[in-house]
Amino acid sequence: MLEIDNLHAGYGGSSVLKGVSLQLRQGEFVAVVGPNGAGKTTLFKTISGTVAARSGRIRFNGTDLAAIPAARRPHLGIAHVPEGRQLFPSLTVMENLEMGASTEAGRRDWARNLAQVLEWFPILAERRNQLAGTLSGGQQQMVAVGRGLASSPSLLMLDEPSMGLAPAVAEFIFDRLTEIHRQAGMTILLVEQRVAEALESADRGYVLEAGRIVLEGTHEALRSDDRVRQAYLGM
Ligand code: ATP
């Protein structure tokens, strides 16, 4: 579904991604883990188009994304749930969810998607008329995930959904992502600093360090890799 080949990207004079290659098949749940500043967010922004690739190629379902502007990419089925949620704080939960349904598929499937999101995150049904800015961090993350799902994506990309959340709340979010993957067959690409939880949820993972993929493998292989255990799992 997603094929990234030798991708380079950066900002001004600095180069952040230095030849990243990554593949994602339909129905997979893949995690990209790595330290602060490794380029995880930049990788996502390059996929969703807000940062331009300097060289290399990104193909989505066979389409080369180079020619597709960022605003068109959600219509191809790419949903990006950004770092820090980026909700509209003075709009209600429902209004934020509706914002996600701006694609043709999202409008067509709105009723079904909304019912599904409220089933996965029942608290949002109770809070549907509350302003998003007044929700807890975990609830805001649920809205951000729901808004992504409201576009009827074929690929759901999540940038650090656990950021700033208490461990139990983060665990709930990871649990829901596993459920969304399992129940809806959603293809998920997840960026996380909580490596243990991310590798537990995902089928496969990549380790990104200083703009390069240094390791990849199934979640079992990565969780038992000595480098991963020492650098990321504190063992
Ligand atoms: P984090 O978890 O801290 O977000 P990350 O792995 O997602 O880390 P990026 O956010 O992609 O890393 O940042 C990679 C590098 O690019 C960092 O050195 C960062 O300072 C730099 N960077 C990010 N955004 C910009 C920008 N808009 N302009 C200039 N440099 C940037």
C-alpha cells in the first residue's frame, strides 16, 4: 500500500531524513520508533505532503505522491492524526469529528463512521456537545483519532498519540488502536516514543535514528533485539 524508497527531506539547510525506505502492506499495523529528533514527525509530514521530499519516492497504492498536493492526499485515503492532536478547541467534539468527514468517502460513510467511532470511544458520545478545548488530553486524543477515521481512510497515520498522557490513558489509546486494526482491518502507521507499548500493538516495526532506518523487523524480533532492549526498553 505504502512504498517509501530512499526518501530525503529536511528544512532549509538541514537535512533530516537521509534515505528512508519503508513498506507497508494493506491491513498491517506498523510502528516507527526512535528518539527525539530522529525525524519521525518529518517522515509523516512528508507522507501527508506538508514537507516536500527532496529526493526519493513515496507511492501510495501505486500512485507517486510527488505530484499530489497535501490537500488532495486525504482524498486518496491517507489520514494523518498529527502530533499534539491539533483540534479546533473552540468547536465541539461533533464539529471536530465532522471536520474529518471532508472527503467524498467521509461524507458518504459519515453515519457509519460516527457510530463506529462512538462505539470505540463511548465517552465522546457523552461529550459530543462539549468544546474540544475543555476535554482532558486523553479525550482530545480520542477526538483526533475519530476525526482521522471520519475521513474513511485506508491508511491511518498516528503521530505520538500517547504524548502527554498518563500511562493508563495511553494504554487505553493503544488498546483502541489494536481494536480498530483488528475489527476494521485498518492499516495503521504509528510513530511513538513509548517503544514497548508501540511494539506490543504493532505487527512490525522500524527503528529510525538520526534520519536513517537502523533496524526493522517483526515486533517479536525487535522486542528481543539487544540494541532495542538496551536503548529503548531499559533492559
Ligand atoms: P520528536 O519526537 O521530538 O517530535 P521526531 O523524531 O518526530 O522527534 P522531527 O520532529 O521530525 O523528529 O524533527 C527532526 C529534526 O528536524 C529535529 O532536529 C528538529 O529540530 C528539526 N525540525 C523539525 N521541524 C522543523 C522545522 N519546521 N524547521 C526546522 N527544523 C525542524
